[in-house]
Amino acid sequence: MARLGRVGFLGVAVIFHLIYVYSIFDIYFVSPIVRGMRAYRVEDHEAPAKRLVLYVGDGLRADKAFQFFPDPSRPANESASQDVVPMAPFLRSRVLEHGTFGVSHTRVPTESRPGHVALIAGLYEDVAAVTTGWKMNPVNFDSVFNRSRHTWSWGSPDILPMFSTGAVPGRVEDATYGHEFEDFSKDATELDYWVFDRVKKLFKDAETDQELNNKLRQDKLVFFLHLLGLDTTGHAYRPYSQEYLRNIQVVDKGVQEITEVINNFYDDDDTAFVFTADHGMSDWGSHGDGHPDNTRTPLIAWGSGVAKPQTVNQGKAPGHEDGFSSDWRFDHVQRHDVAQADVAALMAYLAGLEFPVNSVGELPLSFLDASDEEKAKALLVNAKEILEMYHVKEREKMATVLRYKPYSGFADAEHSVENRIASIEQLIRRREYQRAIDQSDELIQLGLAGLRYLQTYAWLFLRTLVTAGYLGWIAFAFTTAVDVHILDGKVDVQRTPGLIITSVSILVGLYSLLVFQASPITYYAYALFPVLFWEEVFARRQALVQGKNKLFANFSKGEITKLAANVLGYLALLEVMVQSYYHREIYTILYLVATAWPLLYGIDFVKSNGLLCTTWALSCASMSIFTLLPANKVESSGLILLGGFLILLIGVLYIAFEKSLLVQSSTSKEDLDAAEADYVSRLILGAQVGLVALAMLVTRSSVASLQAKTGLPLGTQILGWITLDEQYWYDYIYASPGRKLLMVHLQDEISAVQLDGTNESPCEKGARAQRTSAWTKMTVTWMWTKNIHVPPLAIPPRTLYLHLVTSLILPFAHALRPRNHYLHRLAIIFLAFGPVFIILTISYEGLFYFAIATTLVSWVRLEHRIHQRFGGSSADTTTTAAKTSSGALGDSTHAASNGDASHANGLNKKLDITTPLAPALDAAQQREKAAQTGDYRSLTLSDARICLFFLFFLQSGFYSTGNIASVSSFSLDAVYRLIPVFDPFSQGALLVLKLLAPFALISANLGILTRRLKLRGGSLFAIVMGIGDYLTLRFFWEVRDEGSWLEIGESISMFIIASVLCIFVAGLEALSEVFVRGVEFDDNVVKGTSSSNGTLNGKPNGVVAASPTAAKKKKNKWRQR
């Protein structure tokens, strides 16, 4: 691999992490679907029922279905309104008198598609399939519906079509409402009423339609009612709300009516009914992870073939030992818990259907009203169906694996599958039914264990490859940092023939094995990266040696001891960050400890920077509060407006004291003298502050409308989108005369027009751009909201949304003027993202945004003061220009001090390595070239502290407003203010935007700090990406597919987030290049006599802040673009 530049390094980082994040799905969650199995059904006796009715209350929690609450349908002023009653009296009567009940335990991810697949097909799809439930994607495997004679289904367009499209043509009918019905801002019970009305209409039509009547009189029929109202209401109002409880009442009443309609139509008592849910709902109105509130759902079965309730006269009946159902008042009724996939086996048996061939569900015998003989035979058929999958998978594995080792449970002839089945059949013939049932159950467990054995057969090999890849990347990142950012790439790469032959041999050997095993394409990538990375590390081993010598050249024994203590401390901090994924409160402790960080540099340092150290301590103390607050937030317009007020206050105060803050910058002084530039600057800042205020008003209106369930006003949606997209205006308001502005013009077809503006002043052009942008966006948004057809050549409906996200991620990309002072730049970025933390928040997130912004600015200034006092020696710079007084910057400073302004300006042009209109990528490439003549210093050991602080801020940015280990702790309430209709990809993008917005501030601050400390762009990011993968590798080995679903879900979330953060760091590096382009500093320092530090290359280089007099004599303006 050739020595990579900055852009190449980031590209490799992104590609590597994108590929390796998928590794857990190849290792732990491989799709269980296989082909070519024989189907099995119970044939020795008549089917228990002629037809089956499946009710699925989407998003219904088990506890809410059975608990007692005050009647939400009663007026609050009634005396009986506080009397607790069951929310589902009809379903409760089924439990107490007519059927069997229990808790169905789902698996992660607790989403609609995998939940319905488990219920109806009896298998657990691999985790990666969760997103396929958000678009029409046919189920490409067998299901109960596909085994029926005919299935009628009613409900959501997101669920029903995937079963009807993937089934035998004409076998499954579905009736769905439109997507626009799934409006979170309105009463979601209409979705359930729609389903109930259509079912009633079907049986009503059958009274006059003889063909339909005949079809309905057949056997092996399935009726599926998908009731989405509970899920929609739970998202919008939370599962403890009056709305959610009232929706349970609606569902219960509807189930009762449909049951009566069906029983009256057939009048034969040959119908079996099953009521359950696909997943539950967390207290904060979301699902997806393995929290018990999401994985525990109700299961009630009654009707033909279903056992009556088993009760006890005294004490608690079996099944209630966990205490979960203690307040259901079912203690005397036995509770029968099952796995979600078991429901498919139950339905197939009740309706007399063949078991779905991919089903891993175990028939729950306690639900059956059958003799012991029938149960024994049914369970044996269930075992044969599961073992058929094992045989097919084993044959596939034997054909592709070298020296295949069979599963130990079936390894010898005595314990082979055939012998075990023969033994069970013999027990049945001898009427030893209980023994037959026990052995069948044991055989099912062995079959499932055998399937797992085959699923995990290649685990050791894959985990070894992935671990070697991550370790190789960490070594490669550190090697690159040493080679490029410490030694300037001056050490030759030693790629010997022996190294090349060894690397190629290893890669050829791995690929040969993968080809023989017919491995997926991703396996080849897993094998490629470790070889590439480690080959590159060994090829640059001389750079590592020289880098070590340079870093430790002047270290004394005492400093080595101090370094060892620092290393141990840094490792401990990384491990603490790992533990913070389990306990977010850890960040409270870390922030409180950080308040005392400046004391490590001595009392004199704290006294000389008293105000700054006090600001740092107060900021850290405020940040420590957020991880003590609950992650499951409740909407509070007061906290939202308070956060908005603080953001607004920062903007107003900055405008009021702008000149005082920037007066120390000579360049800023020149700008302040230009009335036109000052006017434009204040116009932009005033507009941003105004948009913050407007966001507060819009959000308050949206909250009131949604709480009143009157729907979201169109004007509020439009203002929300326009306010959120302020950067779109900013780019054009900031444009200079003559710059062309492309705007979308809505005519018969949307076409692009140019606004020249060559004769306009900057202010006139900015105002015109603002008006045009606003009206255009209002029109496009109105068309999108009303679903008006746009011609094919026009902008697609989602283009505005994508443009919104892009303009927020890449703000100020084309800013020219008027201020390049770093504080001014940070203020603009802070205000630009302010509306995000007003419109897209529900509680204290705006307060967090204010707190982290002040903390970051304090951190940047503190790090710079520390560098000035302890590390500002010329010995730290690496280029010739920096080392000698004849260098470019030295000459520029000398010329400026002697009044030779023209000479200084000429040299400053040489340092101006990009132009404000150049793309960010081009700027990064030019900056790399300029590194040979610019004023950059080498990385030092003390810079590791900066990298750890950056990583710390990244992690705390997630945890301060939620619990990232439980992804569903991030509420969707605020997203409904912009997109009230169900649209998971758009809503998810807005949620991600909200979560990632603070990292724009973190990125900008690190970019500014990098330049202010005279480090090469990307040098700190390279170290961060290496350090960050320590967390990734730790969580890779923590991923689990066994244990509680909470543990499984959290382990997946932690690894993915840690890995994606590394990708995100690469994005932040590119983003920082845009944010800090053209930024300016005035660093006035003189050499001091301090001897305290010794952390930079082992040299005590004391530099203290200059006095005002010395500053005038030794002023050094450092400007980069």
C-alpha cells in the first residue's frame, strides 16, 4: 500500500469500518433460511379447527393489556372516574373462562417485520432484515398464510403486502388503507375501526355473494387482522397515556364484535382465535431493542381445539413465579409463556396446516385441547420438521467445509436422528405417551442446538479475522500518525521481497479456503484488510523506531515514570468509557473530575487564567447534570423554550459585544472599520438569531396542536422546515456580487433559473436570495405535503428533505466574509444548529446544547493557554520554515514588525493555501501540499490528551440526552412536528440529525484547536480513530446472541454505535475542514522561563502569555485558509 495522504487515509477508514460493522451479522446473525425441505403436518386425526382468526395488536405490551386502570372513557369529574377497571374486559373473559393465556417473548429487533415473520412464519429473521419491513419487501420463505387454503388480511400497507406478494399467487388477499392514514398527530383508533369495518363488510357481502360464501365455507382458512392503532398511539402519546389505554378499549371491543360476527356466520364452533402482538412498547414510546417492555407481549387463544383455563383454588397457579403478572388478578389461572415463533406452530396445528418449513417454533402443548396420544404425535411431527432443516443444512455444510465435524448430539449411530425418531414412534405404539412427549421435546432441543451449531460453525475463524483486522487498523493508524505527522514522511518504506511473498502467501491461502467453502463476498474483505494493514505496519517499522527515538529522545527517568502513569490513566479512561455504555451516570463523575483538570498545571496557571478556569469548571459542572436526568424524557414545552432562550441569549450577547470580543484581531479591526462588511455580518447574525426565536414560536405552536390532537397545521410544518434550513439562506446571503444563485422555479415543469445579481449590492442580493428561497421552499413543501404529482423532470419529493440534511451537515461551505476570527466562526455555527435543538427536541436537549457549546469553547481556550505556557517552543515545529528565522512565517513576522507591510502581505498570500470558494476536498489536498512549507509542528505525547478529550466529548454527546445502549430511548415525539405521517426513513434521518448535531460543534472546535496549536490538519483525527477502535474491539467480543433479549439487544447496539462513531470521526474530519477554512488567530506569546511541564518530547519549554507591551513588539498573526 502506498503512503496515503489525508484524504486517502480517511477513505480507507470509512470503507474499512463500513465493511467490518457488518461482520457481526455474518458471524452472529446469519439468515436461518434454507431451501429444499419437505413439509410436515399432523395427519393422524382431524384438524382441531376449520379456520383460524389471528388478531395482532401492533405495539401492545403484555402488562397494559391485563392491568387495571381508571376508565379513560369516563369524564374526569365523575365520581367513578377513579375506579380501576380492566382495559380489555372481553379478552379478560377469554382468559378466565374460555381459553389459555400467557406471555409471548419476542426477539430483537423488536420491530414489526421481524415480529410478524416470527408469528406467521415461525422463524427469526437475521437482524439486518429489520429495515426491509419499512418498504414493500415480500417474505421469501414459507408461512402459515402460504400453507392455508386461503387467507384474508386487513391492516397496514407496511405489513400485509409482504406476505401476500410472497405467497402462492391468489392464496393471500389483503386490504390496506393508505399511508396517509398513519398520522401520528391524529386519533389512531381510526386505523383499527377501518379494519373492523372491512371485516364486517366481508361477512355481510357473503350473505348476497354466493361465490364468496362458498369460499368462506371451506376449511383451512385464515383471517388476519393487523391492528396498528396501538403502535401509532404508543409512539405519539406513550403507553401509559389515556390515549393508549383508550385504544386498548377500542381493540377489545372490536375483537369482541368480530368474534361474534364470525361465530354467528358459521355457527359451528369450529373456529380458533389467537390474539397477540408483534412487539411491546417502551415507556418513552418506542421499540426496537431488547428491553422487557418491548419483548413481552400478550398471548390469548380460545375456540376450537384450545384448552380451557387451568386454575387453582388456593395460592398462585404455575407460571406467575417472576412476579410480572402480580397485578393482573390472574394468580389463580395458570400462565403459559412461549417464544414468539411457537405461535406459528400453534396456528398451523389448530388449522390443520403443514408447519412452515423454516419454522423453529415448538408446539406449545399446554394450549391444546387434545389427548396425550394426539399431543405426542403432533410434537413428533414438529420435531421432524425442525430436524429436516438440520439435515439440509448439514448437507450444505459438509459440501463446503474441510474436514467437517458433525454435531456431537447426533455424532454416533446410537444417538442418530433416525434412531431417536424410531424410539419415539415405538413409545407411541406402546402408549407411553408422556415418555414419547419428553423424548420428542428433547429431540427438538437437540435439533435446535444442532441448527445453532451449524450456524456458528465458522465463528472462530471469522472472529479471528475480524479481530486481526481491527488490531491491524489500530496499528496502521498509529503508524501513519508517526510516519506522517511526526517524521513528515521522510523515512523510506522498507517493503522487502520476503515481506511481499509472506503477505501474498497468507492472502492466497485465505482466499483459497474461502473459495473452497463458497464463502460470501464479505468474507474476502474480512481477510484482505488484516493482511494489508499488517503488511504496511511491517513495511514502515523503521518509521516506528525513529518515531520512538524522537518522542523519547530527552526523557529522564522521572519523566518516563510520569509517562507510564499517564498511559495507565489513559487506558483506565478508555475502559471507563466502555463501562459508560452500561452506566451513563459515569459521565457525571468524569465531568466533576474534569472541573479540577486545570489544577494539574499549578496554582499559578489557574490564577493567571482565573476567569477561563472558572468558566471551564462551571461548564463541566452543568454537563455533569444531564446524565443524571432520565433518558426517557417527557415532552416539556417549558424546558424547550428555556433551552431556546439560552441559545437566543448567546446570539444576542455576541452581537452586542462582538467588537469587544474581536478587537484584539488586527484583521478583525480592519473588517470593523468597513461599514459595509459590518452591516452584512450583523444582518446575517441578526437573521440567525431571528430564526432561533421563530423556531421557538413554531415549536410552541406544534406542541399545542399535537397535544390537542387537531393535526399539525400546514403552516407550522412549512415554517418548521424553513427555519431548520437556515443554512440554505446563509450560503446565499453570504455571496458576493456577481455570484450566480440557482433557484427552483415552479411552473408546468420545474426548471432552474439563474439570478445574476451583478448590479446588486451584497445586502440587496442577500435579501432577494432570502425571499426567493423562502417562497420557493414553501411552495415545494406544500406540494410534498399535499402529495401533488410533480413532473418526472422535476425535483423528487424527498430532494428538499435531502437538501435540508446536506445543508445542515455542510454549513457555511461557501462563506466569504465578513469575519474570520475563530470566535465569530464558532458563534455562526452555534446559531446555525440552534433551531435543530429547538424544533427537534422535547425536553432538556436545548439546555444540553448550550452547556456543551460553552464547555467546548472553554476547552479550546484552555488547551491553547496550556500550549502557550508549557509547549510553545520552536523545537516542536517540523518544517524548515518553522525551524529557521528565514522561513516564510518568520520573515513575515519580521517584516511586519519593521513596517514592511507589502512584504508581509506577499508572504501571507503564500500561506493562503486555498480560496474561500474552493471545495473542501480541494482545500484538504492543497493543505497537504502546503505542509512542506507551512508552519506546522510535530505531534507530541501530550497531544494524546487532546485526542482523549475529543473522544470523551463524542461519547458524552450521545449519553447526555439518551442511553445509546438502548436506541429506543431517543423519543420520536419531536419528529412528528415535521413529518406526522409514518415515514420511518425520513423520520429516522431527522432523529439522526438531532443526535449528531452537537458533533458539528465538537468538530469545529477540534478543527480550530488543531490549527491554533499549529498541527497538521487530520493529525489528531488519525490518533482518535486508532484509539476509538479500542472500544469497537471490546464491544465486538461483547456481542451476544444468547441470554436475555435485553442483553442481546444492548450488545448489538453498543458494537454498532462504537463502530459507526469511528466512521463518524472520519466525517467530522472532513466537516472540520469546511468549518475552519479561512479562520484566523492572533497568538501573542513570548518565551518564558517556566520549567514545569516536560511533557513535550521530554523538554521543559516554558512559554508564558505576553504582556500588552511585549505583545505589540512580538505580535505574530497566524492566518490559514
